Amino acid sequence: MKIPSMPEPLLKIEHLDAYYGKSHILQGVDLYVNPGELVVVVGRNGMGKTTLLKSILGLPPVSRTGSILFENQETVHMPTHEITNLGIGYVPQGRILFPSLTVDEHLLFSWRQSGGNSPWSPETVYDLFPELKDRTHISGTLLSGGEQQMLTIGRALVTNPLLLLMDEPSEGLSALVIQRVEEVCRQLSSSGMAILLVEQNLEMAHSLAHRAYIFVNGRIARELPAGALAADQHLLQQLLGVTVGSGELPAEQPVEPEAEAKPEKPAAEEILETVVGASAPTFWSGARLPDVQTLQGSSSAPPVSKTRSTLLQVSVADTIDRAAYVVGTFDTKSQDLLFIKSCLDRLRVRTITVDLSTSRKLSPAAIGPTEVARHHPQGAGAVFTGDRGTAVAEMAHAFTRFMAGRRDVGGIISAGGSGGTALVTPAMRSLPVGVPKVMVSTVASGNVRQYVGPSDICMMYSVTDVAGINRISASVLSNAAHALAGMIGFRQDVESSRLPAIGLTMFGVTTPCVQAVTQALKMRFDCLVFHATGTGGQSMEKLAESGMLAGVIDVTTTEVADFLMGGVMSAGEDRMGAIIRSQIPYVGSCGALDMVNFEAIDTVPQKYENRNLYQHNPQVTLMRTTAEENQSIGRFIAAKLNQMDGPVRFLLPLKGVSLIDAPGKPFHDPAADRMLFDTLESEFRPGPNRRLIKLDMNINDPAFAKALVDHFLEIVSSGSSRH
């Protein structure tokens, strides 16, 4: 392709050095772009390519020295808005769209007219990308990945730039969309627009480039014409470790040290600077943290090449419709959270950063605190109260509602202390089971029940405080990010051919009953048994509300007794609430309602010290419920049953509700049981699909288990016939 001869470059960079804090990223970079020229920058991850574009624009927190001339005007000391006004457009990596703006608003707010020479407007963008025209009034973040990239390119074009900076425009896109983006780049270049393109896709880079620069460790290793990018296989192998046709740039293979070479022990301050502001070690970059043993003078480094070869690659195509939400308080944890984002970016996982700060400081996240706060039922004003305690609590409420409206949640990750953990985990718990959730926390080594609850949150102990990047935090946060990427990229989908799942609740004293039920149903259902310890009941209902259960056989409702009487195995006031909301088939009973659970006997509240107590083991003490307490329990359960609109059968075992509620057993109390049954019968409102059944049996009698099975099969089959 013939390159027009131009006397002066449009962009001329000389002796450019760029820094993130103390980290020296770009070192002595010389580069130029002629008017109408398409120049490509290639290199492995972490080589400084994105920093180059940010340096051209003067985007914080990059600091720079040297010379950057645009149309012969020095810009190295100019602020970003003045630089872009000169005629530089930017298509950032990760798109960075605003959830509060529609497609049309993204284009209108960015539109900059330059007199008569303004070929690009929202209308011409719609002509270029007709797909966007039908979506003008929806949020840009609700578009598909390909449409979001089209909008990001269009947003840059309506600034009518002379030079377009594009950072990884093919990232996370399908092959067809990549081809479309490639055609657009070629069309823009043919029209006379200069383009500086950072691209990992070597096939695309080779097909588009007039010239190419190869970046290695923050320096330009080679400048060469486009033909050489494909022709010189030895050069590519030497500088990039790849050949054309191999797709994206792979991980750098570790170099084996020569036998006589001895590693030098760096000074302590040098060790620190290799970590601060650095990129995370990833499969793509091949970089790794300084090995602790090596730094202490070990004679040999641990082998890494073998473990790297066994790593799985996350499929971009499989994750294109799912984003990793990196959330937290960016006013105090931005280094840690942006480090996590950089790890995920390098794994080709699409990320969305969400700031939950309440300090009202300027936010670096894609979605700022005000946008999240608007989801509070009383509006943003209810969050930004000026009182930290109430602000954090209300932001947690707003964030939970915010996440409920997102349709592209592939996973969520955060890092913080006790406050940050309490802020983020309620929203994590609200997400369906199976959606990956990782919380790196300073409190993860203690009792985390209040944070995890019935959900599948992965709690990871931060080891050091979440207060910036050091050798330990870099390792922990990198592990967390890689774990989330693996969960997103290799998420196990439930096979449609598998048996439908049902939930059952069990306690030791109802085990014979539940085992008989599961034995009878195991060929027709995947029977998921939950220990009724409070969290167990919550977990079962979480699955029910997530749509993962076809029905519930709630044999053991003992958690209600613990909730009402102050036991340690309460599932909370919302026990049975998920059944009400989901309307799935429900068969229940009164299993273990003869007892309230406490820990060791010396932990039983003083008000209960004269009650009928039974030591199940040295750590568990059971207290027999009284007739008065059973009346309260009966009213609670009946009120819940009356709210259920799905098919309901509730079976009363008139001869006892547990193994130890039988003649000669320590909790046998027919009068107390009778109060429970009578209250349920008097408070219960029967209906066409809601029935209370009395059976003259103990809950663990085989015939009672058979009755549970028969009634469950009846309501499940009748429900199926209606649908």
C-alpha cells in the first residue's frame, strides 16, 4: 500500500518517558504518524502500549517527560481536554461507556463540529453502524459487546479528529465483529484520517498497517513497514515469540538462566519498585512476581514453564456477553481495585468498574457513586447524608438494587476491609447462586457468616491490609482475579438432560424420614439435602429463588423455632419467603419443632436454665419447646403457608416431630405437640391448591415418608400439566 509523502508528521514523539508514580513505564520512545497514515503498535501485554496512548492524551495518573508534537504544537504540558480539542479522538480499551446515557446521548454529548470540515455527526455514525440506529434510546451499557465497540468508535468519530487513537478495538469481539471493525478502520484510513492502533490481533494488525512499531519493556524494539511484520518470521519469533497465523500474542516463555549465571540480590527499595504500579503476572504476559526465595539468595528459581503450559485459556467468545464487575470504594482502594482490573484485562475478560465511595471525590471508575446512589428508593440524597455510617448502609442498599438491574453480570469481585466487605457482600448475596463472586477481605480469616450468608461468595483473606500494591497484595489480588476469570470463562452450565433438582431439609432427628424420601425419589430428581442449621435453610431458599429448584420437601422447619426463641440456628424472619415469591411446589412438615438449638450447655440463656435441656453433644444443647412456644411457632408457619400461591401440602405427624419426640424419649410431650398442631389447623386457610394433612404417625415412620413422596409427586405432576 503506497504511503503518501508528507513533509511534516501529524504526530511526532521524541524521547518520551512515562511514569505511574515511581514506576518507569515508557523509556525514550520515538514515534511518528503522518497525516492519513495507519500505524500499528504491537507487543506482549504489559509492554507499555496502552500507556503510550494515555501519554499522548495526558490522561492521569500518567506523568511524562520528553516531546509530543501534534501539528507542530507541543502538548506534553497541556491538560487532556486541550489536547483532544486539537483534533485527537480516543477509542479506549474496555469501551468505558456511561450507564446513565443512551446511545444517542453518548454521540450528541461528544459531537464536536469544526466549521465546514466536520464530516462526522451522530447521523453519519448511524450510517456507518446501522445497528445502533435501532437502539438510540437505550443505555449504551445494555448493548452487546460488538455494539458497544461500535458506539465507542462512533463517540470518538463525532469529535471529528485528525488523529484517532484506538486501543485494542478487537478485544472481546467475535470473528465477524472483528472483521467489521477492521473494515471500518480501513475505510477511515482511506478517507484520510490518521490512526494510531494498538492491537494484539496480529492478523488484523498486518492487514491494516502502513507501518508498525514493536514494543518491548516500554521501549520501541523495532520500527518496520507492514510487509515485514508478516514476512520476517525470525524477527517476530525473536521479539514477540509468535508467528503470523498464531492469533493473539501468547505468554512470554521464561528464559532459562545459564548455568554459571548467578542472580543478583536487589536492594530492598528496588524490590519494592518492581511491584508498585506493576502489571499483574498473567498467562498472557508471562511476567511473575519476584520469587521470595530468590530474593533471599536462593541459588535457583522454581520452575514455572511446566505449570504455565497447563494453564487453560479463557475463551473470549464464551465470555463476550458477560462482564466482570470490579467494585469497591475507589477513593481509598483504587490501587487495589485497578490492579484487579488490569489482571482481568490481560486475561481478555471484559470489566466494568463501579465506585461505591461516599466521599464525593472524583472517581476513576466507569460507573461512579452518584450513578449507583440513584438506584436508592429515596434517590441519591438518601445515600450522601454526610454521616459515614448511614451513608455506607444506604449505599449498600442502592448497590444491591443497582446490581439487580444489570443484565451482563458474568461475575463480581471486590477488595476491602470490614467496611468495604459489609458494603459489597449484600449485593453479592442477592445475585443468583452460580454467578461467580470473589471478596478479598481483611476479615476473611474469621467468622464470615454475616457476609456470606446462604450464598456462594468466595472469601479470600488479603493477608496484608487492602492499602496499595506490595509483593504480598499483588500475589493475593492476582490470584483472586485469575480465580474469577476462570469461574467466568469456564462456568459450568447445568445440563438440560440432568434430573430436575429439589431441595429437602434435614436434621439428625429427622434423618430416617429424609433418607427414605430421597431413596424413593432419587431416580426422578436430583435430591439436594440441606442441614437445617439456619444457613442451610437460607441456602435452600436461595436456590429456590434463583430458579434452580423444581420443588421443595421441607421436612425440617426447626429453624423457625430458633428464630422465635433466640436459638443459634435461625434462618431469619424470611424463612419460607422464597417459596412464597417463587411459587414452586412445596411439601412441608414440622420436623424438629420440638427443640431450640444452643451451643455448649453453659451458653444457654439464663432465662432457660430450668427448662428441659438435652445435650446432643458437648457443643450442642437442645431445649424442648413448650406449648406456649409451639403456639407462636404454629402461627408463624400458618401465616407463611397462607401467603403461598403455588401448590402446597403441609403434613402434621401427630405422633411426634423428631426421633426424641416419641414415647420414652426425652422430648416426648403430647400436650406441647397438640398445641402446635391445633394452632396450625385453626390458623391455616385451605384452598384449591393449599391443603393441611393430619397423619397419625411419627415423622420418622416409613409411612410418613411415603406420604410426603406421594403428595409431592401429586403437586409436581399437576403443576406440569398446567404448564
